[in-house]
Amino acid sequence: MFERRKPRKNFRKSKRRERRIRFFSRFWICFKIMMGLGLLAATSTVFIFIHDVITQCDYFKASSILIEGEQRLSERQIAEFARIKENMNIFAVNLTVVRKRLLLHPWIAEAVVIREIPTRLIIRIKEHVPLAIVDLGRRFLINEKGEIIKIWTPSDPSDLPLISGLEMSDLAGSSRNERMGVDDSSPAGRHTENSQNHYSPLDAVMQVLRLGKQSGSILPNKLIKHILVDREIGLTLHALSRVKTINLGYHNYADKYAMLRHIIAYLKQTPNVPVFERIDLNNLNRIVVSPKRDNAPEGENKEV
């Protein structure tokens, strides 16, 4: 008549057990996190202690600072600009910071800083080589890549070719690593097209200056007083002692320099050679040599 009832489960005891398990699980996770943080803090403390010991140890004091590559700058100027001196701990010197600091100097093109354990620091630099002075309303020194080095001052070299007729936009965007996409590894540089298919003015100037650097050049840069840039007709040079003006125009500068060599050799072999006012090499098929007007009637030009 009566049905037997099934025993009921004790849900309260079951829930207590689950809560206890969750509590210990969370506690264990927190314990492991705290242990990890404690271990990390202890490791950091040990490393800081080791760093302090090394950077303050007299054993690693710089007994000598070797500086290589200086020409215009003195060793003392370089060391002062780098803010390093003898008896500094070599491990207390941040090599990257010192190198970046050196590269901020206008005359330093490249810099390498090395620590030589246990007691020496080595600085190797390469200085910029000024190639010409460019007049942009204010005079600047430019290097062999056509990059501005610094503002020209009276204490800087003054026996360099003076370039006028360029604009700031011709050098805008220049940096010591890359200038407006010009490939400086190419002897002719990059050709920039304009309405007359000419080189860009700066490329033309750099070609002439590179020719003037070559050994045995008929027109070395030291003999060039002034390079005048005209965007339409090209380059005009004031150079040499017996010739005031040389018109080069654009293009074929190597051929024009070769022709200039022949002309000067011919003039030297000619007796009673006059002083010439101008040699026009703009068109190699029609070269015009103009004697100075004190030596010849006005308008008397000799075609070669």
C-alpha cells in the first residue's frame, strides 16, 4: 500500500565541498602569482645589485680613451662633446647614447663607440669632407653627397668653389643618409626630367665637382672660383688664371672636360697666346673661344 521513498541527497554538504575546493584553488593560484612576483622582484634586486657593483667598481675605470679618425676636430673636443672622460666606469657609459650624441656634431658623419674590457673606451669617427660652399641667401658647406653640413663661418674653409643659383628646394629633404632619392652610387646621379630633359641643377653641379676631384683633372675643384647655375642654360664656371668664364651648359661633362684639355694644350703651344675671356663648351660641335677684349677687337671670337 505504501511506496518506499528514495533517500534524498544532501545538497548542502555537496555545495560546501565545492565551495571549499574553489577556495583552495583560488588560494593556490594567488599563492603562485605572489611567489612569481616575489621571485621577479628578488631577481630584479639581484640584477640591480650586480649592475651597481659593476658600474661602481674601480676595476672597470677607463684608464685610457682612444679616439681615431679625427682631422679637423681635436681629441679633446670629441671627448668633451661625447661627455666621456678618463676614470669613468666603462660599463656606466651608454654606448648608443654616446654615438647619437657624437652624430649631432656638424662635422661628424659616422661614429662608432666600443668598450674594451677592462679599462679602455674606443671612439672611431669619420668627419665630413667639405666639397663646396652653396649660397642660398646664407652660405652653407656641402659634402660629397650634396648634403648640407653646416652654416659656413669665417673659420671654415674659404678656398672651396662657391655655388650660386640653387634654391633651398633643391636641397630640401636632404639628410645624411638619403637625399630626395638621389642614387649617389651612380657617377651621374639621378636624372630629373623637366621641360628640356635636363639634369636637376644639383645633379649637374655634383657631376662637375666629382670630375674636379678626379686625379689629373684638367679643371680641379681648387681652381674653380664660382659655379653659376642657370636652370635654362646650365652651368657657368669662373675658373683658371687665364680664362675667366667657361660655359658648360648641361650634359656630357666628361666629354667637355676632355675637350677643354685639348683646347688648353693647344693654347699653351700657340706663341703669344692671349688671355681669354670665355670658352663656350655648351655645344661640342661649335666651341667658341673669346679672347679678352683688351687683347682683341670687340666681337672677335674664335671658333674651334
